Amino acid sequence: MEGSSYIQFDHYQDKGELKKHIFKTLHFYYPACIDEEKGGYINGFLDDGTINDTDTKHLVATSRYIYIFSIGAILDGPDWCLEAARHGIQFLHEHHLDKQYNGYYFEMNGTDVKDAAKMAYGHAFTLLASSIAYQAGIKEAREVMENVFNVVENHFLDPEHGYYKDQWDAAWTTLSSYRGQNPNMHMCEAMLTAYEATNEEKYLKKAYQLAEGVTQELADRASGMIWENYTPDWLPDYQFNKNNTKDEFRPYGFIPGHQFEWSKLLMWLDKHQSEPWMQETAEKLFAKGWEQGWDVKYGGIYFALSPSLEVIDTDKNYWVMSEAIAAAALLAAKTKNQKYWDYYNQLFTYSAQYFMDHEHGGWYTLLNRENEKYSNVKTSPPKTDYHPISACYQSILALP
């Protein structure tokens, strides 16, 4: 961390510094990410800001861009933050939306549909994006928000088990047998955001049901940690994607980053409907993520563990660090226990040294165990640095 050409993170518990970091990250993407020709956003960037993909329009990336620019607006950023978020809401409504069958296409090539699948993961992010945009003051986002909630409840909800199913074809005629915790986790996040945007109890109720179900019921089926992939009856599927830890949405293994992410969500839920099991489970999941995941030699958090908790992927991923930071901040705020601020500072120090690009802005995506980059691609769909910006925003809210 030599040199002075970047924001000094010598005091991570400074709201002003966190806010500066958010805007430095936004400036990496804006205005280059605004696609004036096709609409929506440009999804692919190299480390120095060079564009390497002008065609891909990923539903998750569109939603994450809306999210990060909405956060900029909420933090009293320049007027372009709100306009950049509104630009994405427009593309969601005009191009990702299936005008015939409803629901949102997963991937576009420009304005042409490339992948017409209806994915719970993508719909979770559409709800997240429209909710935070509405909270930021974009009134037309309310229509998207209400539509996607109805789609989710009508098509993805598994009423017998209380979770959300994963994937349909465009016409809602063929349902995949796959079930996953990942879309349910992001659906919980989206429901909490929708609740904060509208104060409507239905969203809080959904967030509660998902948090209780995944961190109690599903975790109990996998020895106290949250496994990624499930059968249609919501039993852990230890064969699906076996050894493929690099699947963007359905990785194999126990993912330490997702233990931290659920820890964060439980403490977020606790702000609105506090029950003792939430903090207890959040602390337990944080401890498991740390004990099994922290690399004591090189720092950072391993990516994946086997069913027997052996490390099977030693890579370090930007979003894992971000979620651990957010979980530590929320636990520190709730428990008043200094050890969580110590974790927070340790995680931020490591991230500032290895993941943050202090010259150009943004975070690198993936490092090997020794903290070396694999490539000069900073962002490929659907990254957009939503995780670091979300972590900084949650930390701002958590700090006294």
C-alpha cells in the first residue's frame, strides 16, 4: 500500500472516507458505462477503464448498476447518479422485460434477447434495483418493483417449502429441477430493501421467512453451514456441479463468503424485527466463515470448501471480502464487541492492499492464493462492483 495516489484507508471507521471510496468506484464506471447507442449499460472493462464488451446486457449487471448509482444519489452525490440509475430502470422496462409472458430476460446482446431464461437470481436483483431506485427518488421504479414482486410470487415461489425455485423458460412452461440457496439469499436482500423503500410489511415478512428457513432449516440439513445446491425437495445435493467452484451462480461447495453474507442479512433483518436467534446465528455463521475460510498465511478468504470442510478453492474473490466487511460492521454495531471492528479493520486492510485499484478505481475480481491477479479484466458481466459499494454503504449505516 505504498504511495499516496489513493484514498488512505488508515481509518476505516470514517464515514467520509467510505463515501469517498464509493464515489471513486462510481467514477471508474461513469460516464463510460452509459450506452447511449443501445441503451442500458456497458458491462465489460479492463483494469485501466478500457471497454472490452459493448454488446452484453446482463439482467444482474443492469440491476447492479442501477443499485450503485442509486446509492450515489442516496449519499447526495451529483445529479448524474440519479440520471444514471434512471437510465437503467428505463432499459429494464423497455428491453429486459418480456412483453408477452412477463418476467425479465436474463441476458441481451444489445437489444436482442440472447438468453430468454427467467432466473430467480436475476429477478431478485431486479427487485433490489427497483427498490433502491425508488428509495433514491425514481418514482417510475415503483412500477418495476411491484411487477417483479408479483412475478416472483406467482412463478418462483415454492409454497410447500417457502423458498424460491430457480429457473423457467421464457414462456413459464418448463421448470428446472435445480434449487439453490443463492437466489434465495439475494431475494432476502431484495425484500429487505423493498421493505425499507416502502414500509410494506409483506416484504419484511418474506425476508424473515427466507432468513429463518435458510439459516435454520437448510443449515441444519448440512451440519450447521449453508450448502449451495439442492434437490427439488430442498435436500443438499452434494453431486450437482461437483468440483465446479467457478460457476457464477451455482458454485459447488460450502462458500465461506455466503456464510458471511447471511450473517450480514440476519443483522440487517434484526434492525427491523429483532429476535435472539438472529444475532446468535449471525455470530455463528461469521465464526464458521472465518475459522474455515481465513488464509492465515497469505490473508484473504478462501473461496470454497468440500462437504467435509476441506479447502477446495484457494482463490480470493472481491465479493467475498466485501460481504465479510459488511457482516463485521453490522455485528460490531449490534454487539458493541470490539472484536468485530478488529475483523472489519483486518478485512479492509487486506482489501485495500490487494483488491482495490488505487490508480484507476474499482476492485479487482479474482486473485490466486498468493494474492496475484489472473487477468487485466476488471469487470465482466455481471460484476459492476455492487458488492464493495454495498459493503461501504452498509458500513456507513452501521457506524455511529
